Amino acid sequence: RLQELSVGGCGQLSAFALQRVTDVAKKTLVKLDVSQTGAKSPCFDKLITRCLGRGLTYLDCSGTAVSDQAFTAPDLSLLSVEQIMIGACSKVTDAGVAALASKSPELISFSSKWCAQLGDESVMALSKHCPGLKRLDLGNSKVTERGLLDLPAGLEVLSLEWCLHVDKGCVEKLRYLKNLKELNLSNCLCFAKPQNVATSKELCEVLKVNPDMEKLQLAGLESCGTEETLLVIRDHLPMLKVLDIVLTPSEGVSPDDDGDEDLSIVEAMQSLAENATLLTSLTLDLTRLPEKTASDIIMASLGLPNFPALRSISLTVESLSEAALETVLADRCSLDSIEIRGACPGLNDLALQ
């Protein structure tokens, strides 16, 4: 009667042992997690093929030695498969993903995070054969604009974290997706052409057509953390619950300035804080701002009654004063976690009390 088997992280578990267990539950098993198991023999591919063919709906084989062979058997049917995770599986190629996609018309969730060898062919195959896809994690892949131009219209979760070929033109074209609830563009830095990194202009075009967005991650994208982005979030994302952003000084203001010229970003952040009543998690990097501006943002935005639902705060700062820390902590009885990265002279026994 075994329906779910999770042995993720059992690095010494062999393919033979896994086969013995899964054979016992061959008629009932629907969910299988063998991530990070370390099985390396050719038997492992056969094991995955056998389990998939028996009616699995969920498979996580992230961080294993699984290869294309597991997905390319000509008689393999994956009609029941809904969720597949192959993150950090270096032996799976675009051909393997294409074969998997062609056999999985009911697939709703796919993750290939940290599969740096995968590119546009994988994404195009998923878009073609899996019209009901809702969640897609392509983190650290070679995907480009070519692969992202025709994603399923119903896609709700898209992660392109560390996709270094995703530039401003690519981000702008994502505005055809209008059902996004989660978007992760963290560290899409275009190292080869830094001048093509996405800016607030392109990002805001996407945000404006996705009013149901609940999670937005922009870590590392300095050019997206402007007043324009903050105000678009305020006006167009009423359902937002998670925000990760790097705030950036206005053009012409360096981090060494005293901040007097940069009041607009303080006001924009304060306005967002007053209106983002559902936000539960805030990750804020203020190290690109003048120290006074960063302090003003904390004092104006992070104290109650702003962000009333906040349960988790992560701040990266050059320095956090005692007054700023007290503003963050004052009466925040609902906080589950607070993380401060940077010098914190305000962190003393009195503040902790």
C-alpha cells in the first residue's frame, strides 16, 4: 500500500536497494524522491524508467546520476506524471528533456535548476508538449530569449535565477505571461554584456500585467531597484507577499553622497510600505545607497503600522544604527525571523530586550 517513498539525501543507498523497495510498491507508488542518493550504476536509469512507467505522478531525482536513458525508452508512457525535478543532474541533456516532455502531456511542474548544460531546446519542448505547465524553474541554465518566447500562457511560477543569457530584451518580452504568481529574476546579470542587464523599465512592463503576483525575487539586479519599480509594485501588485530587492540610488548619486538628492526613493519605499498590507517576507539590500538614505528608508518604512503582516525581515546594510534597529523591532511581536548583514552597532542588550 506504499504510495510515497522519500529517501532524498541517503547518499549510500544503491540502485539495487532502491529497486527492491520500489518493486514491493510497484502497484501503489505515486510519489518518489530519490534526490541526492548517490546511486551511479546503469541500473539507476532503468529503475527510474520502471517507476515512471508504473504511474508515478511525482519524481524528484535532483542531484543524481540519472541520464537521458531514463526518459528515452520508446515504449515509456508518462501520462500520469505531473511533477518532475532533475536539478543538478549533469547527465541529462536537451535531448533527454525533449523526450521526457513529449511523453508528459499532463506535466504541471518542472525544475532543472543548476542544469547548466540545458538550453532553449529543452524549454521549447516543454512549451510545445506540456500546455498545462504551471511551474517552471530554469535556474542557472543556458536559456535565452529564443526559448522563452512561447511559454504556456497559464504559467504561474517562473524562475530564471542565475540565467546569465536573460537580458533586458528577454525580460520585456515576458509581458505576454499574464498569470504569474511568482517570478525570480535574481542574478540575471549578463556578465558578457552588462549593458544589457534588465532595468526597471522592462521589469515594470511585466509586473503591470500580473496583478496576482505573490512572490517577486530580484536579488542582485541593481538596475531594477528604483523608485519606478517600487511604485509599480505598490500600484499593480496588491497580492504581493514576498519581496527580495536591491534598492539603487537615483542616477547621478553615488554611495558616498550624503543622500539629500535621493529622497524620492525614500518616499517611494515609504509609500509601498504603507500599502503592502499582505507582505510577509521582505529581503532588502541597501548597500548601494548612501548610508543616510539607507537609514532614512528603514526609519520611514520598516516601523509599524507599515508592513503589518511582516513575519520575516532580512536587511543587508553598510551599518545599522540603534535607532534604526529599534524601529525595525518595535512591537513586531509577529516576527518569526530577522537577519541583519553588515555592521550593526545598534545591536546591544537593550535592543535585544
